[in-house]
Amino acid sequence: MAGRAISSAGLASLPVVESAPPQPGQPERSQPRYPQSRSGQSRSGQSRSGQSQATRQLTVLAACYVMLFLLGVAEGVVGSFHYSGGIGPIPGAALGFGALLLVTCLLAAWGMYRPVAGLMPAVGWFAASFVLAMRTPGGSIVITNTTAGKWFLFGGAACAAAGVVGSFTIWSPGRRGPRPAELRSRKPGS
């Protein structure tokens, strides 16, 4: 590192003093031994900060998956008790619940940019609907063997499968477009 000549108040005639260059692998004398980031953290602090941030991101991701699963369970439970409504012979409520499940799967994958997110509501719906379709030891059953019950179970299963396949087809890693954060970080013209 080269020294600087003092150029103010007539001291410009002082010679420039140069120090010896640092040995390879040694930090310069003016640099701290452990480089500081802008916030004043050392490398070990940055790695701990990065680990805690990654842990928080995984926690949020897991919480989102659990919430999507519970949303599917809620759709299955509500649909199991209200599937029989319709207009004449058409089981409109059963078809509506199936369409709602399809849209939920697709929007979940779109919202999280992960195709697995579209799977979670479908799994929750299957768990709730098929448990409620089984006969209890007392002989009662929630989803009956009627046209509306069949449309709810089989139509819902088909919509769940279509939602999951659509999620994996549209938002799989090789096919999806850039995420909004990636769009903001790009420079114009690149």
C-alpha cells in the first residue's frame, strides 16, 4: 500500500513513504484480520445469520404446507356435509366443491412457485373425504352412496388429480418462468 503525500498548508514537499507489500496470504495492515460486512458482523456472524435465516425460511415453508393441507381438510369436511345440494338431478354442490379443489391446488402451486404446494390441499381433501366416507362402528355414514355422493367423491378425486398434475406440469422447475424477485433483480435489456 502506497503512502500519501500531505498536500495542505505548504507541506507538499514532504516525501511519499511507501510501505512494504504484504506477504501472500497476509492481510494488509489497514485491513482488519476478519473482514466486516456493512452491518459490522464478521464472517462467523454472517454464517450464523445465514443459518438462522435459512431456518426461518424452512419454518415458514413448512407452516405454509401445513396450512395448505389444513385448507384441503377443511374443504373436504365442509364438502362432505354439504355435497347433496343441487338443481334438480344435477349435483351442483358436489361439482362446485370439486371445482373449488381444482382451483385451490392450482393457486397453491402458483402462489408458492412450488408444484408440491398444489399437492397439499389434495392430500388434505383425500384424508378428510375418505375418512368421512367410511362406515363408523355404529353404522352411520356421512357421504352416502347416492349420485351426489359419487359425484363428490369421484369428481373431487378427479379434480384433485387434475390440480396436482397441472401444478407439476406448469410449475415444475424446468418449465416455470422467473420468480418475481428474479424479475426485479434483472437489469433492463438483460
